[in-house]
Amino acid sequence: MKKNWLLAVFPGALALMIISLVVALFIVKILWAWTIPDLFPGAVEQGLVVKSISWLTSLKLAILVVVFAGIAGVRKDRG
């Protein structure tokens, strides 16, 4: 019975994780394109900073934010 429950929940949980990852990457891409050209217009014009980022770069930025959040202790305590 327990194995059947796990087989029923696993695909839904996996789909939810994938959807969450795609949404997070989309948010990173949108925030980059929205803020960076306004904050650094000269650097964007000179080509020092890109105007938009790729999906892979947004994944790297999301991982970096997660690492910094973990170091800063933003996670909830499990105690």
C-alpha cells in the first residue's frame, strides 16, 4: 500500500519541482532584463553588461542566490 502511494505522488511532486524551477528561472530572466539596463545604461551600451541573459545564466544566478541565502541563514530553522 505504501509503495503504491509513493508511485502515485512521485510524478506529481517531480512535475511540481520542474514547474517551480522554470518559474524561478523565468523570474530571474525578467528581473535581469527589467532592472540591469536601467541601473547600468552606460555599461549596457558599451557591452560591458549584457541586456538579457540566457536560461543557463539564469540557472547559475538562481543557484548563487540559493547559496547566499543558505549562508545568510534565510532558511527556516529545523529545530
